[in-house]
Amino acid sequence: MSEGNMAVSVPHLQFVFTIPKRCRAYFRYARDLLKHLPALAWETVRDVYRAALDRDDVVPGIVGAPQTFGDLINRQPHVHALTTEGAFAKYGPSLPMPDDLTAEPFLKLWEQKFVALSRAEARGAEKESNTCENRNTLA
């Protein structure tokens, strides 16, 4: 990598972090939560990658963009994220992810982080966050 050029040639993955259906209406009243979703996506990828690599000094590359509507023009808050297929330490080459890494840890951690955010920011909407917590899937 040359000085001044931050682009690194590594494989990338696309993630779509969605909000559970039962929680989507909440965004009508708390639209300011949208600004937190890309950070939650980054934290989710970072934490899963660190656990998978058993290292706490690595970070993924990620670009995330919040969206408020789905392809059918329905209310569907979500984040599109382009992530590196691996992580970076401060010094050294990029570290590839294990081949057996599945979507499950990302789904579980994303849901936990979203529920924590909604509870912290809810302003009296604890009913919605309890509904979100009791869901088994994100769809």
C-alpha cells in the first residue's frame, strides 16, 4: 500500500441489516434512531470478526448506509453495508475470516444491539422493545 492510498485490495461482502417487522413502526415516531443504525452495523461486524479471529485488536473495513424503505416502497428501515471479508490489525496483512463463519452470530448480535439501542432511546416505548426482544428472527 502506498502512502496516501488507503484502498486495500481485499474481498468484500454485502450485508443488509434489517429491523424486525414488529419494530419497524417505531421508526415513525423515533426517526432519530436511524442515525445510529450504521454504527450498530459496524459494531456488529467488528465484534463478530473479533470473536471469530479470537483477537481484540482487529477491525473490519465497512461502509454502511441507512435506508428507510424497501423495494416495494414500504417502511423498512435497514442498513446496506459493504464490508471487508476479513479484518485488519494495526500492522501486518489483512486476516481472512474462517470458512465456517455463518450469518447466525451477526443476526443474534445485531438484534441484541438493536434492542439495547431501542431501550436506551425509547422514551416510554418499552412495549416495542420487549416485542423485539422476544422475536426469534429478524424477518
